[in-house]
Amino acid sequence: MDDVIADPVSSYWENMETRQYTIKKKVSFAGVGLHSGKRVKLTVKPAPDDSGIRFVRSDLDCRVTIPAYVNRVVNTYLATTISEDNVRISTTEHLMAALHGMGIDNALIELNNNEVPIMDGSAAPFTRMLHKVDRKRQKAAKKVLKIKKEISWQQNGSEIRMLPYDGLKITCGIDFAHPLIKNQSYTIEITPDSFIKEIASARTFGFLEEVEKLRQNGLALGGSLDNAIVIDESGILNKDGLRFPDEFVRHKVLDLLGDLALLGCPLQGHVIASKAGHTQHLALLKTIADHPECWEFVTFRKNSKKGVFELVAATTRAAGNKILPYLAPPGIELPEAVACSA
Ligand SMILES: [Zn+2]
């Protein structure tokens, strides 16, 4: 094992969390699925060290548990869907973003239907309740996937780059022809506090004419002005307007965080995404799997006298052999990586 003493002066190292977290007690939510329109009850329960985030359908006899890993992703059209043994859970991204953003590593999520409830279209209802029940620190060290060399992916005008960085920083850029949105860019250093304050309450959005088309195709059946920002040529149809002037791009940060959580562990790096959605996020995760020389797993240990020790938890080769299958999503059509500057 290599020991590296990380720079102890920056506030990042002072505030960093070195151990895993779950929640202190279970918490339940009820709502409708955005696409299915079906009512669903969801319960987030505490889970043991190193168990990760797992989903289970309480309405089925088979009780299949679906680990929230990228290799369980079967669909990225409009939302992220995971599956195991033909049991599916869709629209996982906002709840996964809430858990990831709040630094919750381990949880068991039970739901009695096939789609995570959309709530108000953001992650705020989840974060509010998770914050209320509070996090519980666990014994095991957080195992972090640390970007050591730049990884980049681009195709058809979309681009995502990952750079080495002490912490998790996200930059998202969007470019829509609509005059209300146009070019927006947003950068944030993700901590539980900054996530709750700046990102969690940003809602999903859609264009009225597209929503009507989706409905004709049996999608967005649960969508309404109570759970999405809806825009037509003249403006925003929601009578209370926006929660942030740049709520659209903030929601893109939220979606990206939710999909990055499918790595199954926290990430250390700066992710810069331009014109990306769920399909592009998954292509990035596949690119990470294709380039194990660009990252490694590390844990951190604090020492009050000497600062922070960075311990290589496993060499990438050893960890990679075990973890790579989880990072490579099979059975799903993804755009091929066309650039990697490793
Ligand atoms: Zn979303």
C-alpha cells in the first residue's frame, strides 16, 4: 500500500469525510411515477457498511435486489432504468443524486412499483427528509474513485471531461434554442451543504409540444406543473416561475450526480459536461471502465499532527479486475467513446 500525505492546509482536507455513511432510521415517500403515472410508496432504510445503494421491489414475491451499479442500467431514454432478472426500477436519478450529494454510501430502497416517485421534479423532497432523519457515520472507510489523469468523451456535439481534482467539482453547460434557456453554464464544488442549498431543489423541465408527444407514446403520464417546469414558445407555464434563474442547468448537475452515483462509490475529480444527458453520462462511465490507467481507488485517514494520509486502497489493476464488470454497462446501446486523452 502506498501512503501519500495530502496537502493538509486546504479546507477541503479539513472538512473531508473519510468514513462511510448510512441513515439513522428509515424514511418513506409517496408519489407518482413521472412516466408510468402509477402511485408508488418508497422507503429508504439504513444499510450495513460496504453494502452500497440497493433497490428492492416489495410488490413482487421474488424480492430481487438490484444494486445501483452502472452494469445494471438497461435504459437511458429520458430517465435511468436499472434491472436485474427482468425486474426493473426506472427514474432512479433524482433519488440517487440526493444520496450521492448528501454523502450517503449505504441504503436499501424498497418500492412497491416500478418507478421512483417524481415528487416535485427535484431532489429536494428526498434531501429534506433524509436530512431530518440524519446520517449515521459507519466504521468502514469511504473508498473513493480518484481520477489521476484526464479522461474525455465526445460525440455529436456533446462532451464530458474528467480532470484530477481534490474533491468533487461539477461543471455543466447547456445550449437550447429557446430564448428563456439559451446558453447556461454552472460550476459547483459538491458537499452535502452545497448540494442541498444550490442543486437539490432544481426541477426537471420539458417543452410543452414534446410533453404532448410523449403522452401519445405512453410516457410522461404522471407529469404535471406540480412536478416539472413546462415551457412553451411564450414562456414558463408554472405560475410561480423558476426557483433559480438558471434552474435548468442546475437540474443538469443534479441528473449528472445521480448517474455518477452508479459508479457505486464517491468520485474525486472535476467533471465537465456539455450538452449531456443520461445516455452521454453512461457513455462516460463506460469510458472510465475502458481506461483503468486513469484512476485508482483510495481511502483517506486523518492524523491531527501530520494532516491527511491518502492510502491507495487497491492498485487499479487489482481493483479494476474486480470492479470493471460493474462499470461496463452490457446490453445497452451507447455512443462509442471517440476521444480519450489518457
Ligand atoms: Zn432529472
